[in-house]
Amino acid sequence: MSEPGRIHGAFAPVPTPIGQGGAFDEEAFGRHLEWLAESGLAGAVVLGSNGEFPSFTLEERRRVAAAGAAARGRLKLVLGVGSCALGEVVEMVGEAARHGYDAVLCPPPFYFRRPSMRGLVDFFGQVLDASAVPVVAYHIPQLTGIPIDDELLDVIGDHPRLGGVKDSTGDPSELRRLVGRSGVRSYLVGSDRLVRAAHEAGGSGSITAAASVVPGLVVEAARSSHGQEVLAQVRGLLEEFGLQAAVKALLRHRGFGHYGSRPPVIGLEDDPERTAELIRRFAELSPG
């Protein structure tokens, strides 16, 4: 197998729209992806953390993966394949190849805290062996409890299907560590506040929540300190209202779809006052 292609540029980790009846809204999904395709972004991540992948059954995730591929336009696509069941991860890796995804994003098996290094190596090794596309290891220990640390990378780092690491810690020291290890592989920052810092350090791109609502601003943030400053303000506002809930409320306001929530996640769809405040303050930032 040859070395994987480097994944680069700004990606939006898109929400998975839920209609008023509680089911996946394929039409809303397509409208959002089509809008992003005209925005200057390099691509989108389907069924990542912002896509709330644990809220969907395996069959639903297959449908979402197919819908993303059908509506991609010029976007490169990365498919989130997260699951604690190795067999499900391998099945979703197969879906990615079947639908022409450019890479997959794989977190550690997040339910099993403190797994042995041998267990983690076996888990990632089987995913890497099964994949026909590059596998990006997902470093988000604040949610998974399991870091993509140097010991793990020492063992799996030479696998020809390892495409790189997505780092969602928001920690500049982790940025420096992982950029230093990336080599020809990708380092993708997951914090809107560190887009420019990652670019300056030699990272290959970003996968950040604000890209779903201000894609052009995320592209600009990699190029200018002013763009990064405004993007950080937008990110702060989104976090104040609940990151995923705020992104979905803004997409709902733009008319893409209902963008509801599934328990235990609670959104802003039943809180018109807070939604109106979010929209007003978002407009005041004039993100473009």
C-alpha cells in the first residue's frame, strides 16, 4: 500500500439534521452541504462529534453516509466511524470506501476507560488494516478519556493507512507535540481558536465547529490574525449558548431545516428567546 494522501484545508464537522418527527432529514443535510461547497471550504466531516454520531443507529449512520456522498459537490469528505464496537467501526470504514469518502475519522473506543496499550494497538491496527482510505486518529480525550499519545503513535505511526491526527484538545502544547510528529501525514486542529496557530506551525488544516456557520471566516482565519480574532469571538458566542445547539439554531434560522435534538442532547428549538438573542449577537459580529 502507498502512503496516504495528505488531508489539508478547512473542513466543517456538519451537524446531522433531525426533522420534526425525530428522523434524519436528508434534504436539510443536502442543502447545508451544497451551501458549504460554495463557501471555499476544502470539505466536510460527516458523523463526527458535531454530527452527534452516538445518537444514531448503525443503519441510520449508513444512510447519513450515503446522503453525504450524494450531496458532496466539490467537497472532500471525511466519515466519522466512531463506535466502541470494533465490528461497527470496520463496517463504517467499508461504507466510507463504498461511497468514495476521502478519509475516515476514528476515535478510541470511548466507553472502555484505561484500556491497555496492547488493546488500543489491536483496535486501531484492525481498523487501519480494514480501511481502503486514510484513517485519521481522533484525539479528543476530554470526551473519550483516551489520548492519542506518543506511545500509541510509536506503534501505529508507520502504518501506510494512518492519515494523521485530528486534535480537539484546544491545547497549544498538544498542537506543538502532534505537528512535530505529523511528518508527511496530516495534523488537523479541532479548535476554532487555534486555526491560525496550527497553520503557522505547519499543520495541514482544521476541522472546527464554526465552519458549519461561518465557513469563509474559518478559511480567512488561517491567513490573517484579524480573521482569527473574529473567529475566536464567534466560537466564544457559540460556546456560551451550547456549541452544538447554537450551530443547529443558526442553521435553522438560515432555513436549512428543523435541526432538532435527540435525548439526552437538548437544543434551542424550544427556546425562542435565547435563539433570538443568539441570532442578534451573531449578526453583530458581522462574520461575513
